[in-house]
Amino acid sequence: MTILEKAKEELKQKGFLDIEPPKSINYIKEIKKLRKKKNAVILAHYYQEDAIQDIADFVGDSLALAQQAAKTDADIIVFAGVHFMAETAKILNPSKKVLLPDLKAGCSLADSCPPNEFAAFKKKHPNHIVVSYVNTSAEIKALTDIVCTSSNAEKIINSIPKDQSIIFAPDRNLGSWLIKKTGRDMLLWDGACMVHEAFSIEKILDLYAKNPDAEIIAHPESQAHLLKVAKYVGSTSGLLSYVQKSKAKTFIVATEVGILHKMRQLVPNKILIPAPVDDDNCNCSECFYMKMNTMKKLYLCLKYELPSVEVNATLSKKALVSIERMLELSK
């Protein structure tokens, strides 16, 4: 039984999954009260629902959240994100309690890199240094030399001697983009994020034809044909910074739609259009896993201090090395 399965069984035994708060409950008021009482910090990713972003102590991308997790003095870390993020926070804070509102909030990109298969792949290329995207499990991080995020990936690749061979995992799209940016001939693991591969280039170009003054901006996890037509390609935080600096008034935004909440707060006078996807029933790309967290689950998680995220101590120590190398290079 995996750690995740054990945790889910623990929740079932304690009846946590069946608890229903009073219908009249004010989640904002109660969460603030519990946060203060328990000396808890709420860290939220930009892809979380608007209400969670608004109540969080800190909202950021993967790098910024990891940096916050590394320096917090809170007794409890509530991670409103997905499992690998909370797992990373636990690795950085083994003595603290780390909570995730919904343990089933996973990641399609992390799932695309099974540890056993990656270990075998790495073994075939013993002279390669391994750089892995933060969107991976603790097992993959333990097999990694340096972790990176989309914010610092280019800097980290450029920090490696040019004569050193590199394996980059797990996102093939981000890896291909980095090869073009850095000129390095890296060996790529064949993984991808379903959210960033859902965009329809045809619909985006049709949308652009109707909005010729708009700028297409995209996350580097997107496919190459989309990145070719984008005016700007960058990390989540990079996209937020770009819309503030650009003189353009309209943007077609190709990343998870949750980012638009923060963008609208930063540039209320600009027009932000979510990039369309292939699905005719949906107009934007939304991460199902990110949206599994809700205000109700956030409240219950703080109240009962469940579900908690645990990482095997030996595994945690191995994974910590690659994460700390990233944090050091990101200063």
C-alpha cells in the first residue's frame, strides 16, 4: 500500500470524508480563525480557485511556493495546490505538519514519469546529469541531481558545464524549448502536461485573426507549434510580469485559466482572453486536479489537520539534495 493509499484509508476510518460543515458556515471567517489559532500558513498556486487565492497567505508559482515553504516559521503548512507541491514542502520541512485539502489532487505531468521506468532510463545513461522539473514525485527528485521550475530552468541548464551531458525530465515540451533557448543537446524524457497540451492552435489563430492587436503569451509546457506563434513564452510568474510591462491592451493567454484571476487584479484595464482548447465543450484549459481543492476542503483540512502528506525519511533526504541545489542556484 502506497503512502497516498494509507493516508486515504486513515481518512476513511476517521470519517473525515463524510463530514459536512453547517450550511450557514462562513468559510472565510472560520479559515482565518483556524489559521491564527493553529499558527498555520496557507500557500496557494495561481491555478487554484479565486476564493482560495484570495484567502491564502502567499500565492505563487512552483518556485516561489517552494521558497516560501523553505523559510516559513508556521507550525502547519496548508498547501492549496497538488500533491507533488505539498510533498516538496514536506521534504523541506520534515518536522512540520503539511496538509493538502484533497489528497487526490495529483498531476498528469508527474504521472507521466513512473519512478521504476525513469530509474531504468537513467541507468542506461550513466554519464548524464539529471535535471528534473519540480512537477515530479519525491521518488523522481531522489533520482535527480538538480530540480528546476519553469522560472529558473534556463538559468539552471546554463549553470551546468557545456561538456556535461544532461537528461531533462519529465516535460518534453519544456525540454525542447530549453534546448532552443540554451543550445544544449539534452536527452528528453517523453512526458507532458495534459493541461498545456490541450490548446487548439487552429482556434487560437482564429481568435488572433479576430483580435489582431492581441499578443499571444504561453507557458513553455505548451507544444512547439503554439510557442512558435507566441509573442512571449515564460513561466507563470513570467507571464504575470509580462502583461504588466507590455504596452499591448489585449492578450490571448495560453496556460491554466486560474492565472487570469491574479492577472485581472494586476492589469484591470487590459483584456485577457483564455486560449481555447480542442474540446468543444470547454473554452479554456483548466487543471482538474488543481480545482479539486475547495474552500470547504480547505476549512476541513485546517479544522481536523487532515489529510497530511508524509514522505519516507530516507527518500526525503535523497530528494532534498536536488531541491536544495535548485534553491541555492535560484538566489
